[in-house]
Amino acid sequence: MPLLADRLRLQQACPFWRVLGIELIEWGAGRAVTRMPPSPLIAVSQDDQRIDPLALVGMLDDAFSNAIATVLPLNIGISTLDLRIELARSSPPEGAVTAETLIALVNDHSATAQVRASDERGLVATGTTMF
């Protein structure tokens, strides 16, 4: 597992992790569960401390790469080729958002994954991606 540990260190070095405050809950075997608590850096505004939907999209893009990174060798880079996010409601998330991401398919040239994100009120967003 040393390569997986090295890959995790690379993932956690991503600026998204620091700015968005992403916390890794579970990671491995084509699956990642991440959490993003609200903070002033990612708030809708000074007066509205809910998570900005654009920060949510950044978190979900990173969640996809976290899951996909669990099945790739360390020397293989990844980048988003297609990102599709469907918001479940028009209002911003309430409190922390938790995203569960699962690999759907990996081949020699690409990988696809699916995500479900929830807050304290329930489903926030779903999405698919190709890396």
C-alpha cells in the first residue's frame, strides 16, 4: 500500500483541500467519502454563511479525483475531462456537506465516477464525471 499512501499525500496537497477545508472520511478501493464544513472562505456572503454552490462544485470535482486516485498508479496523472453536477435544490447547502464518490468504470485511457452529496437537510447534488 505504499503507493496508495503516496497518492493520498498528493491528493491532500491539492490547494482545494486547504481552501475548501475538505476532510477525508473514507478512502480506498475506488471509493471516497469527503466532508466540507462551512467557513467564511467558502460562504455565500458575509451575511450568509451557507456554502456557496460554486465551492460545492469545487468540492465535488475534488471528490471525484479522490475516488479515481485510489485505483491508479502514482505515476499516472489525472484531470477532469467532463463534469456534470445536478443540484437537488435551488438553495445553498445547510451546514457541512458530505460527498460519497464511487468509481463506475476504469480503462486504459479514462475513468468515470458518480457522486451523491448531502447536507443536514438531505440530498444536495448528484453528479458524474470522466477523468
